Amino acid sequence: MNTLMITNTQTRKKEVFKSINDNKVSLYGCGVTPYDHSHIGHGRCYVSIDIVVRLLKFLGYDVTYVRNFTDIDDKLINKAKDQGDINSYLDIANKFIKSFGEEMYALNCLKPDIEPRVTDHIAQIVKFVEGLVEAGKAYVVDGDVYFDISSFPEYGKLSGRKLEDMQFGARVDVDERKKNPADFALWKGNSEGLFWKSPWGHGRPGWHIECSALAKEYLGESIDIHCGGMDLVFPHHENEVAQSEALHKKVFANYWIHNAFVNI
């Protein structure tokens, strides 16, 4: 097998790539929230991931590439509300998932092996959140569930950010119900009984928990490579690391690859 070097975001070093399982590679790429057509930044991201996947295959690795669709999210719900029917969010998602597929085909990107939709995996997400609550890593407040970052001392290791340097409340009011301003939502309760029933009442998943649950479902508790745009390093990927490693007590991703922005 030829040697491959990867610049790992987490270690900030160029490292020799070594897969967990011989010549098999598990690779997760964060997908789109399908509320609109893709833009050139999406193109940059998924062409970059496509090059990584093609290179791994060229070098003889057996790659399993998973890329999700976040088909439940604030942006989708707000768009549905603007159209006068909150329940139309799935119709909107379906429309733009189809559009995204056409755009990726036009860019000659390989189709991922698995393209899971969040709305098809609510049971797995709820189970993941339940595990964090039972382990004392998360807490429930008025039907919402938050990850307790104080329970994960390594928080910030991916982005290099320190909590004491962050300014909370500068632009958005701090939620006084949280133990720490940086605690993030795993489950968002809905008092109107919308979306899905859970142990904490009706609601829907938070953004970050979705990728952790889907990566675990299809690739396992530890994966080889996690990819995405550099805008996702914090807070999305940082929070993925925290919740996944807090629950499974093992390294979530051995290599993190982030593409830079398009400057235009």
C-alpha cells in the first residue's frame, strides 16, 4: 500500500495515514441542509471530498463514504413557515435533495455509498441522546436536552478554542436555563406537539447530534476520516467530538480534513 500523508486539523500536523481496519477506510462527510440550491462553496467542499475518496480508492483502499442530508433544521422550518405550512419542510427538502444530486452529478462527484436522511433515523438519534443523559453527560430542561460541556474536559481540542476566551452574550442573549452558556442542544422540545415523540416530549434533534448518530450507525464508534468545510470546525465538529467521545469513550475520528473557503 502506498504511503498517504494527511494534514490533520486536530493535531495541526501532516501525518502518515493508517486506517483502523487494514485496507478498509470509513469516511464521513457532512452533507447539506436542503433548503435551497447549492452554491459554489458547496461545490468546493464536495469536490475536495471527492478527490480524497478517489485518491484513497486509487491507492487500493476499500472506502465506505457516508454523506448525510440534514432534512430537519431551523432553516428548513423557517422556509416552510414562510410558505404558510410548517409541515411542508419535507417537501422542500425533497425538492432540493433532488437538485443537489443533479449538481453533484454535473461536477462529476462520485455518489456516496450511503446518503442517510436525518428524518429516517430519529430512533437512533433519540437512543444516542438517551445514552448521554444516562451517562450524566447531558441534562433535560423543559423538554430540551443539552450537552454538558463541563463533563468533557477535552472540549476545544479540535478547534483549539478555549472556553475562557469565548465571549457569550455579545450578539445573542444567553439562555439562563443552561449550566454553561456553551452547552449545546441535543434535542429541541416543541410545546405544540410537532415533529417526533421522545422521552422528553415532542421535538426534533439538534444539529450536531445528527452527524454523530449517523456516523455511528453506518461506520461505527470510531471512524478513519471526517471531512467538511473549515466553517464546520467550530462548533459543529467540535460538538460532534464531544458528544461521540463522551458516550463511547474512544476516539471519534482519527483524521479530520477541512477544505478552505472560496475567495471570490
